[in-house]
Amino acid sequence: MLKIYDMNVVDVNEVYLRLKARNITGEEVSNIVRKILMDVKNDGDKALRTYTLKFDKVDYFDVPVRVSQEEIESAENKVSLHMKKVIDLSAENIRRFHEKQLRNSWFTTDENGTMLGQLITPIEQVGVYVPGGTAGSVPLISTVLMNVIPAKIAGVKRIVMVTPPGASGVISNEMLYAAKIAGTDEIYRVGGAQAIAALAYGTQSIQPVDKIFGPGNIYVATAKRLVFGVCGIDQFAGPSEILVFADKTANPAYVAADLLSQAEHDPMAAAVLVTDSYPLVEQVNRLIEKQLESLDKKELCIKALSDYGCAVISRNLSEGMDVVNRIAPEHLEICTENPIEWLPRIKNAGAIFLGDYSPEPVGDYFAGPNHVLPTSGTAKFSSPLCVDDFTKKSSIISYSKRALLENGKDIMDFAMTEKLPAHAKAVGIRLEVK
């Protein structure tokens, strides 16, 4: 089931090329998205109605684009007490983890009267895109919590959520309950590239935001790329991925299940096993085939594993960790005899899961760290979503007359070296230098 790359006989570059092939955005997709963006920018609500009717079969003449407070309250009453408890516990774990990330503004002063500092302020308005599942069927409730809670902790004043409507415009009760307890201010039933356009440019019904967050399909991801600059975005997200780093002591049933947990996300999801144990790969492949039989998304998993699943057999675990760092996976599971000993060797990974009892879904739903993670190798230079992403920083500079007298000549020399005499003059006029 997993394509095997034995580093004794195969160039491991084949693995990287296989994974990189997932990230090609066709010009056809870009052209489709550009048209949607321009239509919404120019026609506002009219374009939103046209595209929502076309793609989601929902007409805003029958159901309003904005979810009312009454609908939210009604949804809360329909969620089971058990599921409310689960969502509440997850939200509390996420909140507790992210509160530790909150940073304060700071200032320093020198004897000559110089004051320097950094002012940290929240972004005023953000949009959160919450996708449905495959074919728009199952909304990702956890995405609401993972995006809205850190925004609320950061102090964002206006948090807008957009999500594709289900049949007859319905949004799941659990989704609306999660949005309420997380602190969402406005909810709109709109999805796809048209939702990103509405958040970026605004329409008659939806006021624009300053930054857009949340995952989505290739059309949503492309739309976010294209509106970057009009507003901010969280990251350029690609298809999901998991890499399991394992030795001969790993439980093959656990490894097989964890690889399948990501394969069911998307036909372009990547599930990778890196190990120095050929017997483990054989066992995992057999168990994947066995476990597939009981999965509802069997065909989707087979497609993902066939196209992008693979097992890399390294000559030793140290060499295997070099492969891990080069791939820079979104999710990295360490399934070895002593997982924690590998932490100093890990350079690039979005989220790291240590040991047999830390499967990736623990991070997706409940542990507390954010599940919005860098994908497609971007963990080499970026990090999981955090409170910082919902803030901005301003430098504070206050020089006294004494400080400028002490440093002014050096500043002017710097300016003249760069051939910018007006810069030098702005300092010199204060020093009465002719």
C-alpha cells in the first residue's frame, strides 16, 4: 500500500519530488478564482448569491447570508449535553495553552533620556474561514476553536466567521455552539473563494477584515494567496500530512491507524513512514489494508496513499531523522523506544507527538496546542498558529535632546554614506549643523 523507498538502493530525492508534486496550483484554478474575486469585489452581495446558489445550492432569497442570534441560541439547545461537555473541555485546553503565549508591550530607558520599546496591539478585525469536510459534508468544528480562541485572547475586537452552508442553508448545531463559546462576533453562511473575496473586499452585508485565517480547499487557498496584500493571511497552507518516525519497537497497528488518520482528510494528503526496520514496513502495509476495510472513506484513503503515501527505509535512525528534517512535516509522530531523546535532533516540524499514546488526533481536537500548522515543508521557516498571529507590533523611539546630541553626527554620517542628504539634514537642523 505504501510505496517503499529503500535508501540503500534509491535516491531519497524521489521522496521529496513525490511530496512536492502536491503543491502545484494550476493556472486554470487561478483563473477561476480571479474571476470570482473580481465579481465579488465589483458586485458584492449579488455575486455572493450567484456563487452560493451555483456551488452550494443555497439561495439568499430563501435564507439570509448572516446567521442570526436566534439561530445560534436555537442551535445551542439542540447540542447534546455530552457533546457540549466535550467541546467545552477542548475549548478550555486550547484557551489555557494559548493564554501562556500572550506577550506584553515593553519599554527600556537609558541615562541620556532615550526610551525604546515595542507596542503590541491586537489586529482589530479578522476573518476565520471554517471549511466543510469532503464534498462540504461535515463542518470542521475544531477549526472554529483553534482560530477564534487565540484571536479572542489577543484582544481582537471583531471576529467574523464564514463557512459553507449545508442543505437548505443549515450550519451544524455543534459548529454554532463552538463559535459562540469561542467568542465569534459574526457568522455568515458563505464558502469557497467567494467567502475569501467578501472578507477581503467587503460586500453590502459583510464588512471587510484586516487578516484572514483558516484552512480550505485549493480554491480557498488560491483565493487567500491572491488577496494577500489587500489584507493579511495566516499562511499559505497546502494539503495535510503526517510523518511517523519509528524504530523496530513501534506498534505497527498504531502506525497504520495514524497514517490513515491523515489519509482520510484529502486525496492529496501525504502519509509517510520513516524507519530503519523493513519488517515494520511490511507489517504496517498489511495492517493498513486490513484497517481500510472498516473505514467509511476507504476509497479516499486508497487514493491518498497510492499517490502520496510512502515508507522510507533508512540505513539507521540518525539518517532517518535527516530525512524528517528535510521533509519538515506538518505532523510528526515519534514512535521509538525512547521518543524524548529525539527532540534535540528535530529541526523542522509543525507539531511533534511523542510516544504511543500521543496520536495526531489528540492534537487536532483536545490537547490545547493549535492544529493550524505549517504544511508542505514550510515548517522550515514558519510555526503553528498562535496568539502572536492576531497581534501586530510597533516600535517606540523617543530620543532626548541629549541623546540626539550624542549620536547625531554618527546618524548623519550614516545617511550621507547612503547618499541621502535630506535624512542627514533632518538630524542636522536639530543640531544646528550647517
